[in-house]
Amino acid sequence: MKLPTPDWITLPAGQALLAALDAAAGATRLVGGAVRDGLLGLAGADIDLATRLAPPEVMRRLAEAGLKAVPTGLAHGTVTAVGEGIVAEVTTLRRDVQSFGRHAQVAFTDDWQEDAARRDFTINALYAELPGGQVHDFWGGLDDLAARRVRFIGDPLQRIAEDHLRILRFFRFSARFAAQVDGDGLAACTARANDLMALSRERIALELRLLLGLPDPAAIVALMLERGIFRPVLPELAAVRLPVLARTIAAEAEAGLAPAWERRLASLLPANIRVAADIGARLKLSNPQRNRLVAAVQPAGANSHSGPPWDAAYRDGAQAVIDRLLIAGEAAAARPLIGWQRPKLPASGKDIIAR
């Protein structure tokens, strides 16, 4: 199987990058999400390159090619290459020597299969030659991709012990790609759910944002709640609120609005601003994200009135009222507020003084 030619390869910076890293000679390949999504006809995945070249050699070659080389993770073999219209992460082939939950001691290698063995899921361990596009598959990722199956490489329990974040990634990728959730992976994630307590809350927040930002994650969120996945870190998320999440997703679509993960998170919480504020603090959300979450859990207030709730929008801002109305399933009432800005009094104090 061959990967369709990515657009970035045609850019001068892309050509320079591939030439610098001897891609045509087989020293460097595209890997991970860019291969997976490219085979599915999806766009937008980050550019990740795996190379047999050592990190200092990568740095030297990029500089000689006129590309910026940023040593973003030299200890783990990663250099970020920056050129006009292109940003790519270049990582030397690795094998794990020892893992510590989220961090691993690695050794560099020139064996593609060793590098593939340390990755999480089979569909993320596909490598493509550039510029030809020939795909190399060491763990059955192509078959899993065709079957829309998200499957751990090796023993799921062991892979989760190596990196606890893989629990949340398993569900996120299943929500995005899977036709049916893999039973072995689900059992392992359920058994090791308490491992999530060892993760930083920022990482949990990022995975939650990516999951809830998918077109329709309701079925996977329901499965996670059923299996107690959130219980160790977000016990406030309640299965009783799942119909509200489904209603919110439907209302977003009816109103023609893109998914908003803060709004969807609010739909899973009780209508309690203290709970929302506590979760915002626990997940270390930014101030705008915390404020939006707290505002969204409050009752819509003006839902029962005829016409758009302009008073509430003027007082609390259009976004807050739109969130509340969509959570209440009232897309029609929310639609007139989309793009609405609070009007400003055309006369100021300076005008009055001048008169």
C-alpha cells in the first residue's frame, strides 16, 4: 500500500527537509498520525518523521539546509525542524530501556521494528517512505485501520503500565476511528483506571479537550463512565447527565456551531458553579476556560421567554447564554445570538464633558 503524496512535500522547505535527512535513501520515514490519517484521506495531522540519523547529525544537516533546528527533546532524540510553511518533529529511532509511567529511558537504534514496538497502537505504528509513499507495517496496523479497530501493540496492561496516558488515548482514538471498541484494550484500561491519578492534571485536561472536541464522542464517554474510567480523577462526571451531553451535541449541530469542549464538559456536570470552579482549578484550565465552564453550568434563565434572551446576553455575554441554551437543547433560541456583540453606548463621558 502507498500513502498519497502529502501537500507539504511539494514545498521548497519540504524538499529541503527530505533531502537533508536522506529520505530518498531510506534514512528517514514519515510515521504515526500523518500516515494513518493520510491513508484515511484525512488532513491536518502533525508531521512526524522517524530517522536513523542521530540527533546531533539531524541538527547539523537541518542547519546546513537552511532550516531552523530546535532541540525540543534531544535526550529522547527529538528535534523540531522549521521552514517556510512547515514544522516537523524529527525523532531518532528508539527502543525503551526502562519506563516510569509517563517517562522512559531510551536507547537509540537503527531498527525500524524496534521503534515501532514502543508505540501505543498498531494504527499509529505505520511508516511511509518519502517521497514514494510505500507503507511499512510491522504490527498489523493496516488491517486494523481497514477494520476500524484501535488495538494496543503487545500486552495492553504492560503498555499502560509504561505510559498511563494511553488509557485516555485508547478511548479518544476509539471515539475517532473505531467501529467497535477492542475488548482486550477495554479490559486493560478498566483494570488500570486508577493509574490516571499519577498523570498531571494538564495532560488529563488536554485529552479531555481532544475527546470532547470530536464530532460525537457520546457513546465513548458513556462507556468510560460505565467502566469507571473517570472516577479516580473526575468523579463529578455523572452517567445521569449523558442524555444532556447527547442533547447538547444535537443542539450544536442544529445551530450550525462547531463542538465546544467546555460546553460539553459543562453538560456532564451538575448545575453547580462551585463544582465547575473546582474542576476548572483541578484541571488547571486557563482563566477564560474556567470562566466559560462556570458560566455554562448556570441555568439558561430566559429559556421560557419568547424571543432571544438579550438581557442575559447583555449581562453575561452571548457565549455564556449560547452555551446554556444549547445545553438545554434550545438551538432555535441560541441561533440569533451567534455573532452578537454587546452594544456600546455611543456617547462617552468625554462627550458629555465636551457638551
